[in-house]
Amino acid sequence: MTHRITNRIRRLRFDHGEMTQQKLAEQASVTRQTIIALEANKYVPSLLLAYRIARVFDVSIEEVFQFDQTPQKSGIANEECPPSAE
């Protein structure tokens, strides 16, 4: 079973004065291509990058990234999760 991390980066950029991908990339110390991949849900950020992006927007990580617990068949942005030991 796989799960998916989604994000609201594009929405947050526009809510913050239509910030460009380049400006966000500079403030988060990554490339513009990384921001493009994140917005397209083709890349799951490291915890450090998630914090940096959240700080740029002055919000919590949970306001930027969401964990979709609905099982997905497959996808680039998905990560394999081990079965829970509940």
C-alpha cells in the first residue's frame, strides 16, 4: 500500500503576493526546478526543506504539506509505507 504527500505551495505563493517560483526557490535555498517538481507532486521534500518552505510562508508544515492516507495504486510522489503494527 502506498500513501501520498500533497502540498499547497502554488496556492501559498499566490496568497503571498503572487510570489514567483524563483523567489521561493531563493528563499528556501533550492533550485526553481525543485519548486516545479514539488508543485507537480513529483518530489517529496526532505524534512529540512519542508521546514524551510513553511518558514518562508510563516505557516506550519501541515499548512503546506498534507499526508493523504487514501491508498494509491502508484505514482512518482508516493512512498512505500510498511504495514502498521496496530
